[in-house]
Amino acid sequence: MKNTRKKYSTEFKIWAAKTCIDYKSVRHAADKLRINKNSLQHWKNQFRDGKLTLQQTPSSDLDRNEIARLQKELKNIKLDRDVLQEGADLLHQGRRARYLFIKENTGRFPVGKMCRIFQVNPSCYYKWVKGLPTSRAERRIFIASEISRIYHWSEGRYGSPRISRELAALDIKVCPSLVRKIMAEQQLCWIAKLKFKRTTLSSPKYPAAENLLNQDFKVSGQNQAWVSDITYIRTAEGWAYLTTVIDLFDRKVIGWSLSKTLKSMDTSVDALRKALLNRPLLSDQKLIFHSDRGIQYVCKKFTRILSKNSQILQSMSRKGNCYDNAVAESFFKTLKTELVYQHQYKNRKQAKKSIHDYIENFYNTARRHSALGNLTMEEFKKNILF
């Protein structure tokens, strides 16, 4: 099939471009000369740019440049062919196999060309050569180390929600599902909570106070409501009895006592005096002191102290209703799960030191509390102030 496309000389193209400029309209000039207006526009642009002239580049120079270009292109094609011939199977293998091939053939073929053929990112390859992980792997390694550190710092008391919140406090954003996955990989098992058993011993000999708290455990400020309870701690030399006083505002243990006996002076009275010393009542404050109906809270020695202080109103749980003092019992459940059940105390002195470290150096300072939105007590106070 013959090519019917018209061929125009350089002289004609120059004349047509000048005519087009004279007409000041490509369309009118194209109609007059019966030439395709796109071709005429192209000639006009070439003429204005000085590219359409009667002076022609010697054909020898054109041939030389074209030959050089073709030789370069042929060389690249041959290189591509050689690389593919030796590493064709790598296209269906993993990235590590491709990295190894590139490393072994660095002296024979350009690294950039091999990376392009095997669809490998050059920066990732050079990181692999230097033994450096990728940024994603680096971040996962860092997160895993932080999770392990927080887990061991909490002595296994933190699960994925609290560890996630602890990471967030360090400006490390990680979803709890990833934390759970990494904990499972590292076999970091969270201490599961056990069922709590009540140990209250009440006495019909003493009258019980009215339930003023009525399971309303949310208060707006300090010294509005305190809750108290007693629990048993087993040691090798016998039982120890832990009495605590907790402020419902920030769930802080503001007073506690570990005693050898269940006498009120060693338990409820001692814990109350420490609470009043650590968090004294202001002149305008009214406090509800809530407990169960245990004999240590209804006896005369204890009620006499409360009656002498007009700012304190005593409140007691209903008989047999553990939910009325749920916050105090929840603390004992947490304490025994996270601390007591993980130790075998030789004596009461050892138990007291262990409980002191837990309450003063962890629970009241660093532990995250679900009741406070998984904040520490210090973070909770700052949020309230600001």
C-alpha cells in the first residue's frame, strides 16, 4: 500500500509559515493554501523558534548521533537480557532471594538495573545489605521492647488495655489488638483476677448506721466520701489483717494498717487516724465514712471517734449486700490478684513491706485505674485542675 501523505520541501514550509503570519490567522491561511491547519501551525511555531531554516545539519552528524543512541539502547537491552537469563526464576521467589542475587552479581550488572528488573526498592536493598531492618520493622521492634518493659515494670499486672494507655502517655500510638498480638508472641500473660470472698464478721450487739452512700460511688471532690474495709493476708507465721481507707474521688488509699489482731485499735481506728492525717478535713467539708457492718466499725471505740468529729457522718452497707461497699472490696480483689497471690510471705513483716511498696509506690502513684479513665491518680488530678 502506497503512502499518499504529501511531502513538502523546507522552502515551501517557510513560505507557508510567512503567509500564515501575514494572514494573522492559521485557519484562513490553511484554507487559502489548502493545507492541514495543524501542520501549518506546527510550521509557524518552528519558524518563529528558528528551527525551520534553509540551513540543514550535515547528515553525517545526524547519523553519528543516531548510531550512538542506538548502540546505547542495544547495550541496555543486552544487559536486561543477561540479567533475566540468570535470574528469571527469582521473579517468583521472595525478596530475600532477590537481594542475595543482586549482592552476588553487583560486580557484573548495575545495582539500579537489577533492582528495576526484580522490582526491588534500592533503599530497602541497601538497608538489607547493611543489616538494618526497614522502618516498619524497626518500629515494631521498638514497640515490642516498650511493651515488655511496661509489662515487667507492672510485674505482670497490666493487660493490653492499660499497656496501650501507658504507650499513649509516651506518645506511642498503638492499637490494643497489636499489643495483645505482641504480648502473645512474647508469652506475656496478664495476671487473671480471681473471685473475691467476703470475710466480714458483724455483730447484732451494736446498732448499724444508715446507708447514706447508697452505692453512689461518684463524687465531685476530695473528702466527700471515704470507704473502708478489712481483709485477711496469709503468712507462714499466721494471718495478717489489712484495713484500708479509700477516697472515692480519686480512689487513693489514704490510710491503711496491717495488724496481727482484729482489734479495732489495730484495724479500723488506726487506718482512720492515718487517713485523717494524710488527708485532713477542711473546715467547710462534710464527709461520709462508709464501711460494712463489721464489728470493728460498730464498736464503741470506733464510733466514739466519729461522734467527736461533727464533720463526719457514718454510713454502713445493708446486711449481706457486698455491692454497697464494692469499691473497697474491688481494691482488695486487685491487691490480692496483682500482689498477694504472687507471693508466699514468710512473716507479717515481709507482707507489710510488700504491701507498702505496692500501695505507696505503685497503686497510689503509677497504676492506671479504669475508674479514672485509665489515668494515673496524678494525671487525673491534672485533668481536674485544668
